[in-house]
Amino acid sequence: MKSFIAYPETSDFPIENLPYGVFSTSDNDTHRIGVAIGDQILDLSVVYYLFENEKLQQAFQEETLNRFMSLGRPIWLEARSKLQNLLSAGNTTLQSNPDLRKKIFVSQSKATMHLPVQVGDYTDFYSSIHHATNVGIMFRDKNNALFPNWKHLPVAYHGRASSVVITGTPIRRPNGQTCPVEGAAPVFGPSRLMDFELEVAFFVGGPPSKLGEPVPVKEAHEHIFGMVLMNDWSARDIQKWEYVPLGPFLAKNVGTSISPWVVTMEALEPFTVDNYKQDLTPLPYLQHSDPYNFDINLQVDIKPEKSIASTVCRSNFKYLYWTPKQQLAHHTVTGCNINPGDMMASGTISGETSDSFGSMLELCWKGTKPIQLKDGNTRKFLQDNDEVIITGYCQGDGFRVGFGSCTGKVLPALQLY
């Protein structure tokens, strides 16, 4: 496919991608929906009238993607087809109108990106078998690394939607209770073991489901709109003290960063790969034979303040044991209702080798193996003013479908008591 917008083969946003986001500019602070193409943004709030479907016209004048997401897959496909047509090299509707092009295209460098959706609910899964095994070995033993339920169901917890933030938002090191000396009384103060978690999240779309009515695994695809990169920041020492018996709480609600562009499942479809081989046959409500796993290259860099960035992790989405379809089917099997804009995350994505582990906890093996950075410094966990940069893309023949980046800097903790 060719677009009249010029971009290199290494661009994250070719015409094969066309992800959706929400942006504003210095001369117009209204939040509006756009589509990334090359280094430009097509402002859909200006060209909404070119879409014949009245529902699309209304959705593209909103300040978030929620309404568009609610319209369902047939209309998502209609919008994608129209956009690819309008941006193609052979279509002159936009291409041959210089005055219109000045109004409808915004340089990404001049735009401020915002949360693309109003996140209603957020769930974090624990679907990487390598991550779960590594953590189990560290805190239990090799023979009992996975809990008995792990290969029978997609383990998850409900996260905090209010602290989901857009890329570039600083994350302050949290204060909380920790227990540095096992068996001693807890102490209060800044977390000493601040960590990142490399994740990918999907947004729920389609009409809201009804309370009491599960979404069958064979219909789950109709409710998955697209994906973003995610960093689920974690305070490991706070987590260790608080997680028994109900799991993470304050250790995770400090902040969850996401990339600004929602890459649609249609853009990811060419990069579908076989599902991860599951050792045990799951129960019928979780079974699906069609592949719904994706070859997404993932990378994490750490950039200390006033220094250069160092790559500390290279992983891939394809290492997930449980698919997004299985995650959604399991989440709703009780009859839990879902809404457009709900966010469901993969959990930390770790690969098979030590350089593909998706958290500092694993990379440094609970603080026993420091990571060497390019500037000569080392890290066991994140220090104040470290910036974490997550990137991801699928590689095609002469093009790539990318996500942009998900970044955040760790700010020093507040002095409280």
C-alpha cells in the first residue's frame, strides 16, 4: 500500500497501521481524535463529514474514543477502509487540496497527546508463563514455581483506573509500609525497590455487555478494539508486605502508563502467530483453536538523568500463555459486564532468556545481579529521575506497524512523616 504522505520504512505509522489517538495543539486545546500517518496526525474532528455513516461522524467529533469503540467491528472496518482510501496515493480528495491539508494535518511534534479513552475499569492479568515461573522460583522454589491454578485459568486482579496515565507523565516514587527485616515490625517511608513491568493492554469495544451474560470465547474478538503498550509501575517492597492474602494494592496503584496510539486488531492481524502451546487442555469456556497471538517486538530502555539510554530488555508478545480472547472470556464467565473503554492488560511479558525478562525484579534476580548500563553505572531497581522507555512494533515486508513509545520518569518521593 502507498500513501501520499511520505515516511520511511522504519516509521511506526504507515498506511497499514492507522492507529487512533486523542490530541490537542497549542492553538487549540480541545481534545480531538486523530489518526497517525507517518509523522503527521489526520484530525478527524475536521474531516468527519467525509464519512457517510452518521454514527461515525458523531463519534469522530467526541473528545475520547469511547463512542467510536462502542459502534462495533463492522463500523470499525468501515472507518479503516475509508481512511486507507483517503490517505492512499491514488486518492486526490485530500492530496490535491493544499488549503484543506493545512487544516487537517498536524505534525506529531507539535501535538500534545492525551488518554485516548475514558478508562472505566482496568484489569491486569498474569499471563506470561516465563514471568510467573521466574517469580515463583524466586519466592518459593523451582518445583513449585507455578500455583496449581495457573495453567487452568488466566490469573488477574482488578487495578485502579484513575491512575492510568498517558506516556510522558512522571511517576512519583510512593511512600508506604515495608518490612525490610523479615519478622520485624514494618516501617514507613519511600519504596526502595521501584520497578517497571513491560506489558501490552487491549481496550474493550462493541456495545456494553449485560450484567449476568458472559462473553463466549468465540465472540470475544468482537469486543477487542485494539492495543497499547503499558508500564505497570510496581513498588516491590510495598507489594511484598501487603500482598498476602488479597494481592497487589498500593504497590500498583501508584501509576500505570500507556502509549498514546491505539493500534487496531485489524492492523495487527497480518502478524498473527500460533497461540502458545498450553500444557493442559483448558476447560471448554476457554478453548479456541484459531490463532490469536501476535508477533510484537518489545523493548525496554532505561535512561538515567543527564545520561544515555541503555536497552535492558527485548521481549515479544508471542510469549504469552493465555490469549486476549481467553482473558476476556474468563473475565466475563461469571456474568461480569464490560463497557467500551475498559482496559485489560497482559501482565509482565517475559521471554525465555535472561535478556528478555520484562521487569527489574527478574533482570536483576531479586537484586542479586545488577544490570550494567552504557554510562558505566549499574541498576538493581529504578533510581530517582530514571526514565523508562518502552517501544514495540511488528515487522512487515518493507514496513512496520508500531505503537510509538510509552515513557515515564521516576520522581523522588514526597517527604511525609
